[in-house]
Amino acid sequence: MTALSRRRLTSPKAGVIAGLVWMLSACGNPSSPPAELSSPPPDENVGASGPSPADQDSIIGFDPPRARALTVEAMDKGEDPEQALELLNRALRHRPNYLDPLLLKAGLQLTLGDEQAALATVATVSTFGHDLPLDQDPRLEAIWQHPKLREALTAQRESATRVLAPSTPAFRLQQPDLIPESVVFDPETEDFYISSVRQRKILRYTRLGGVADVLGPDSGGIDPEEAPIFSILGMAIDPERRALWAVSAALPQTSGYTDAWQNRSELLRIDLDSGSLVGRLQPPTDSPSRLNDVAVAPDGTVYTTSSLPPGRIFRSGEGALEPLGEAVWRSPQGLAVSADGSTLFVADYSYGIAAVDLPTGKRAWLAEPEGFFLSGIDGLARVGEDLIAIQNGIRPHRVLRLAPDVAGQRIRRAEVLEQNHPEYSEPTLGVGIPGPDGHRFTYVANSQWNRFDEDQNLPPLDQLDAPLFLSLDLGAWAD
């Protein structure tokens, strides 16, 4: 889905390790906020049977849910900093680049009188290039004026404020209050399709620059009372079957939203050639769901995420959506299917990237490469063998290229393609487009989700910007 003040978590515990890391305040979701940090989902709990927690930590590798559970446990040990530090070290064995326990660890190291260790931990954090005000974090007050902290801060801020904007404008739409979420591309007609959150519709932008509504709340044959069109979120095109798949979900930001629509969502199938709505798939009713992103496999199977706790993955079945695996996600967002159709890549907004083996439904978290913390990824698209990710849950917002190694259960390489573009205003989702000179990636640069106020109203039109779609030449990996 997208990021507004939407991914906001509140600070939990007080005491020696009071407060949450600044990173967490950037991770929320207006339509489906993750559970509070102090309430881990079921997959993070350790049962009474099986290995002890310490033994479990020694035999399990990269495991973001386990790392978070241990961090939560550490935050409950505010009166025992040594035990809390031991728990954080265990958490970091499961996710070495996890910003939250790293900053908590630095604060505890200071509490225990080990200033040099704290500075070393802060230096590690500073290499990630995120905009973290370390000189304002109360846990680090004892070293705010330390030369090595200033040095780390300088390096961090130079990296975080660097503008990397090699893209070119693909097109603009003159509808400032559109609030676009996704853009997809039809290779047969070379038309783009754009989804609107606020206006509850899909637009087509032709290669000649024409713009027309394809589907909306007033489309013919749709009863606005019985079967309304809600906010259109993630979309995917199946060119072989000439189908456009789109998520329709009721959000507080949806124009005309009423409480009667709460948690309603469905997956729509639109015939690309006629523009007609030809199918609607609903999620099961056994637990609340709110769909957001969608991907299509080579065999035509459609996958979609629901980030309403408990997070779930669904796939298309006979006339309905069927669960894929268990509800063990925290906030699943973008997803992409491997070229051979065997693997579903899922971006969990809290945990990073997972690979789901589609024949078995088994999930494996992909370890983050050195220097990268992959929480906060919203959009995810496969281009060739790589994944292109839009990371809008951290500052700076950026576009990443990731090389997954499923067998090795890791991201073997990562590269920042674009960040801090001057016209960014909540970049969201995008699509890879093949061409004679290589692939390009076209994406929503300024969804303007962040322009909604607390009552989910937008400012006047003259205070909004025309939606911008950027085109990024992917080229080869940087040296």
C-alpha cells in the first residue's frame, strides 16, 4: 500500500531504554497500521515446547520476527540493563542491520558506562544513510558532543541528504487531487493505467498523451449502492489474457467513505480491450482483510496482499480468493513473482523481503546485505531477475535495485538507484518496461498521501501538485 503518517507507531515503554527509535515513527499505514511494537504477532512467540529461547537463537539464522520479539522483550527489562543488552545482542544475531535494537543497544552501552562501545554501535548505524537525528536521541545524550558522534553524524547526513535523481519525467496528469497509488503498462498498446485513491477510479494514459477514465464509481453497469468502487490501490496487467487486475479497498481517504464500508475490499478484473469490469474476487470472511497490492504469475494466477492484522497473502481461486500459507505477516505490501513462477517475493513493511515457495507455501526471509536496512518497502516489482523496490518508510525516500538469492536466502546485492528527488511526495508503486536498449522503471513519484490531514481531507486544489510519473533507466549495476 502506501505511506502517509500512515505507518506511525507509538512509543511504548519508559525507563532506561524509554522511547522508540525514530525509524519506527516512519513506519505505519493509513489503511492498515501494523500492530504496536509491544504486541508481537503470533509467529514471533516462542512456545513452551521445543528449543529454549537461547538454543533457538543459536540455530535460527536471519529471522526479523524473532529479532523484533527479542527487542520487545528487551524493552520490558528497563530495570535490568545487562539482561536487556543480552536480549538485544540476540536480536541482532537474527537481523544484524536492525536499527531499533542497534540504537537501543547504544543507549544501554552508555548506561553501563561503555562509551567507546556505544560510539562503535552508533558508527554502524550511521553507515546506513538514513536520516536519524542521533544528536537528539535522549538515550545518546551522554555523547551528543563527542567528536566521534559528530563525525558519524556528518557522514550519515551527507549520505542521507544526497540527491540522486537520474530519472526523467514520463508524464504528468492534471488532476492534483487524484492521489495515485500505482501505475502499470500494457505492452501491446503501450498505454499506462493509473489508479486513484481519492477519486476511486482507473485512468488510461495513451502513448499519444490522451487521458481517459476506464473505471470509476459511475461506470456503466455498476450499482454504486450494492457494489461500489472504492479506492483503487495496487494493479497488475496480465497481457496474455488481456486482463487488468486492480484492488478496490475502502479507506478513510476514499471519497464518500462511510463507516458501512469499513474493511471492505475486493480484487477486480477488467478486460483490457473493452474496458469492462468482468470479475470481482472477495477475500474469505473468516477474519478481517483489506487488500492492497497485486501481482500476476506467468500461469495467470493472481496474488494479493492484505496488511490488516493479521497480514495475509491470497491467491485467485474459483470465484474467490484463497489464503496462501498462514497469517504470519505483520504488514505485507508489494509483491512480485519470479520469472519461472516458482517464487513469490513479498515486501513486509516491518520485516523486509521474504521469498515464498509457491508449490509449498513455505516462507523464507532474505537476509539484508551489509549497509542496508530493508524495512519500509512499499512498492516491489520484478524486472528481469532483479527486484526494484520503492522504500518510502525511511528517510530519505528512495528506489532500490535488489538481487535476490533464493537458494542462499539472502539479498546478495543492493543498490540505491534514486533518492531525495526534488519532486518526491510519497513515491509509491511502479512498473518495469522492457525496451530495445534495456529496461526502464516508471513509478508514482508524488502520490501526495502525506497531504491528507487528520480528518483525511486534502488541501485546496491550488495547494496540491500535478501527479508526476518518473522514468528510470535501469541500465547495468553500478560498480
